[in-house]
Amino acid sequence: MLARDQVQGHHRLPALGVLPIGRGNDFGFGIDVPADLDRAIQILATGTRRTIDVGIVSGGDIAGRRYFANGVGIGFDAIVGFEAAKMNHLHGHLLYLAAALKTISLYHRGPVVHIEYDDRTIEQQSLLISVMNGRRMGGGFMMAPTGDPGDGKFDLCIARQISRPAIFALIPHFMKGTQASQKPIQMGRTEHIVVTATKGTLPAHADGETLCTKGHQLEMQIVPGAVQVISTMGLALP
């Protein structure tokens, strides 16, 4: 939350307005923009602002760095997004659920990865790694159920390799945001993370846009307080 003198200093800066016309609307969900288009338009007229972080990702197939607002998905999560892009007859959560079920038959063996963040190192075969600034991906999968896009930290969700039946069993937990209670899942928070494939490769996306299909290393860094957005939460400017 911005102090009043900070708000006055930011008064002349443009704010980002978001309307829920996408297929998943996960970024809007994370900044408390309702899924109803008419209500979202009404919110744009209020001038209610909040300041959020953004992330920077480098590596994969991209040259230089790319900014992202909601999250980076590596592994299973990325393949779900790739498959969802091929399905034109579905929308919203049903689209991504169908894509997730299809992905189980296509991608059930993740790479062996070396993950570094803060003072931690993880070496394991990982089914998915989600680096979240927001809370949700895929129109309804709560990758970071307690996430806050303005807290200066990424929320991490890391799943080790599991069997196909175990993937099916985990899907309801991701939909409810209770996956942290499951043994294959490790959650964390950080400002900076590097993921390197030591065996296999990294399919990855940032905010639904393909970063790579067979990458080897990705590095993500938070940029605190980078953008002002209009939402139902924040401090109303005079």
C-alpha cells in the first residue's frame, strides 16, 4: 500500500487498465479485476490504483530479457499452455483443464534440473516449476494461492517427478490451491531464481507467450513496485 505522499508523487504516472477479454484472464484475477466485463469497465472509471511488481526473465530462445507480469511456467505447465493454444473451441478454465488432461499423455517425464534461489539449491527431476508474481495460471490453477503481486517476491511452486496417476490426483489440489499439502510439491518465495536443465530440456512460457520449447537455462528476477494498475484493491487517488 502506498503512503499518501508517495501516491501524490505517482499521481501523474499512467496506470495500466486491464479488461477480462483473454482466454484465461489470470493476470486480471491476480490484481483483483473481476471476470465480468461490465464490472471491469466500471472499475477503470474509478481511478483506484495499486502498485505491483513485474518480473524479468532471460534465457531460453529469447534474445536479451523479457518482462512478465503474472508468471513463468516451466515443464508441464508450459506444455499445457502450448496445447491450449491449439484448442479454438474452448475457453476459460475448461480449455486449460482439457489441455492439462491431454498433456498428461504427452509430457509425463520432466527434465533433471538444478534450481538455485536465495541460499537454496535443489537437484531433482521436476515435472513443473512455476515462478509466480500473480496467483493463478491456466484460468483456474492456483499456482500461488497466497501470492501478492506487490510484495517484492516471487512465489514458487515446484513439483518433482511423479507418475501419471499421481498427476491426475494432483490436479484437484491445484484447482483448490491446496497442493502445498502434497509430498511432491515444494513451495517457496524469492526475488531471484535460476533454473538449469542438467538432463533434458526446458519448455517454458512467460504470461502464456512461448519462451522456449527446448531451453537449457532460465533466470528470473523481480522488479519491485514497477507498475501501477487499476483494480478493486489499492488506494484511491484524489
